Amino acid sequence: MTPKAATKNTVTSSSHGYIIPELLAPAGSFEKMVAAIHYGADAVYCGGKKFSLRAHASNFSEKELGGAVQYAHEKNVKLYVTVNIFAHQQDLQGLGKHLQHLQDIGVDGIIISDPGILTMAKEAIPDVPIHLSTQANVTNPGNARFWEAQGVRRLNLARELSLAEIAEIRKGLAPGTKLEIFVHGALCISYSGRCLLSYYFTGRDANRGECAHPCRYKYALQEEKRPGQYFPVEEDEHGTYIFNSKDLCLLNKLPQLINIGVDSLKIEGRMKSVYYVGAVVRVYRAALDYIAANWKTPAVDNRNVTLPPLYMEELMKVGTRGYTENFIFGPPGAEDMLYDRPRSDQEYMPVGVVQGFGNKAQAEYWLEVEARNPLRKGDTVEYLSRDINTVTFEVLELLDQDGIPLEQANPGNVIRVTYPAGIDTDWEVNSLLRKKK
């Protein structure tokens, strides 16, 4: 099957003004940005080396940010930059110069949570749209209107909201103010990420980009007169992970979010792998395209549009702690936590990124691949097309760059993978390969 190119914002209902929302993807590095754009993101968000809440992501230098904006705009994709730390006085050094640089290179918006930084941005670069970070904890219409009055053009709402609450906030805003919702990714056991556990435990301030993720630690109880004796809070053979939430997944709630009038659907994951970013964006892009193709008028009928099971099956092949819909229909419970281990068992692993391919018309049946995990002759591999379909094939032969046969390729190797004749697909550079573990 030949994959179709991803479509973007394809359907509008003229009677209601509904539009397929922007799909906003994380770009923790240039390579991750390329993967997100390849698989159909309408926009990406990234951070510089300072002022961002993901200090341990690769992030972008000032020069690299300019290159990222240029690449994104060439692909008709928007790029937003995070300036979302809660700043102490010493954190503000160089901020004015950084903001000016963001304006000069043409970013499409800056993501802010701190009111002081917001004020500086409005004064220094008034023409650059300001997006409010989820860290600002917008949970009610009055709160939303306050930020709207401060000149914020887009609100990324708190994760602790139901569909009904999101709808009420939407009704209270001016039509030009955009709503952005996190639909996928890791969840903090704190109020929209406002957490001090990391700072107390390690001295690394989560609100300034240094989170050590103590919510994923293994915990036990120790009685002070019995040092060295640890008692499980909840006994299990794996341990006790009392703060460990499952990951957010609102894939099956996309029709309802569209009907509410959400403008942007955001995926978390600047610290995640290239495979994670590409594979998750791929599923959400395909889901939005499916919804667009099955859109009805009046738009209210679309609340009952359901996605085929294949879409969730594809998401389950990506690294996850299990999935929860969080607060979308009310407060989460014990079933939304993963108490017994830090992650769910994963059945699939990424094995490579396509960098080139042979000419089938000349009977050259090979892919050039940068390996990301061990890949062996005889492995069964899945190629992730830019729609929801996969192409499965056997690795017939592995060759190094000098044409010498290999039994196994290791991470970092660039190798030639030969595959059987007769596979009907159009290979594309930057596509991902995976296999069962």
C-alpha cells in the first residue's frame, strides 16, 4: 500500500466554525523536530539552552533556533519557543537579549508562565504572540479571562480539567483567543507540574527546568529506630511507586475536543526519543485525518465519531506507562496510577531511521538505515508509513558502508538493509523502523 501524505486542518464547518485543530508536537532536538514534521505535525515547540522547563533536553542554541525556524517554515509548520521557567532574579540575566533574538528569527509564538517574564516580553517584543504555559494553572473562566486581558493570545489549560470545564472556559473567551489542550504524554503528580519534590530531594528545581522526576522513584517506609529495614507501603514483587501516574491519552476524545472548539492539541515529550515523537505524532495525525474524512454537519453529531481500534493498537506499540484519560470525566482514581513499576512492559522497540533507499525500477531493493537498536539479519521489521498503515518485511541482508555483509548492526551504525522484491510502498527518508523485542 502506498502511504498518503499527511493532511492538515482539512475540514471546516461553515455553520459552526469548527476546524480540525492544530497538532502541536515536541521538539527536544532538531532531529526530533524533523520526525514530528515528517509525520504530520502542524506546529512544534522547543526550548533554548536557558529559560525552558526542560533543561535536560538537548535544546537549541541561539543559532540552532534560527535554523529550526527556517526548516519549520519551509515545511509550512509553525514553531513556538518555551520561555516558561518561574524565574528568580538571577535567572533573568540575558533574557531581554534572548527575547529579541526570538523576534528576529521569526518564531510564531513564545510560551510563558511567569507574569514577570510576560511583562518583559510584552514590552520588548510586542508583536510576537504570547502563549500561556500549562504551568500557569488556568482552571476556570475568570482565570482565563484575566490572562486574556494581559495580552495572551493562546491558553494552554491546566491538565486537571473535565470536558465540561474546558467547554465553559471556551464560551467565556473572545473568538480570537486560542485554546490549547495536552492530549498525550507523561503526567506529573502535582498541580499542572508545579512541584517541589525534586528541589527538596535533590536541589534540582522543577519550576526552573531541572526536574529529577522523583514521582517515578521507588518508595518504601522506614521506621527511625530500625535503620536499613524497609517496609513496603503496598506490597508487590516489583516495589511501590506511590506517585507514578499512567500517561495521558485523549486519542478517543478528539471528536469531543473538536466540538468544544479546542484550537490546538499538544503532545508532551521533549525529553522522549525520536521514535516516541514520530510514532505518537503519526497516530494523532492519522486520527485527525480520519475524523476529518468522517465529519458530519451539524458538527454536534461528531461527538459520537469513533476511531477504529487500530489507532489505539498503534499507540500501545510506543513506550508508555499505560494510559489514562486523567480528569476528562472527573477526578482520576487508583486505576489511573501505575503503583507496581516505573513503566509498562513494551512489546516493540525502534531499530532505525531511514536515510535513503534504492531504485525499485532498477531492482535495487534496499534501505539505508541509521540503526538505533541492534538489528540482525533475518529480523522482521515494520516500516511506519505516514498514514496509520505499516509495511512488514524480513531483513534479507545487512551491509556496512563498504558493502561488507554483517550479521548484526549496532546503534549508530549506518547500514544497507535489503528486503524482498514485491513490496508495494513508496519509501520516504526520515521514516522509522521498529521490531518486536
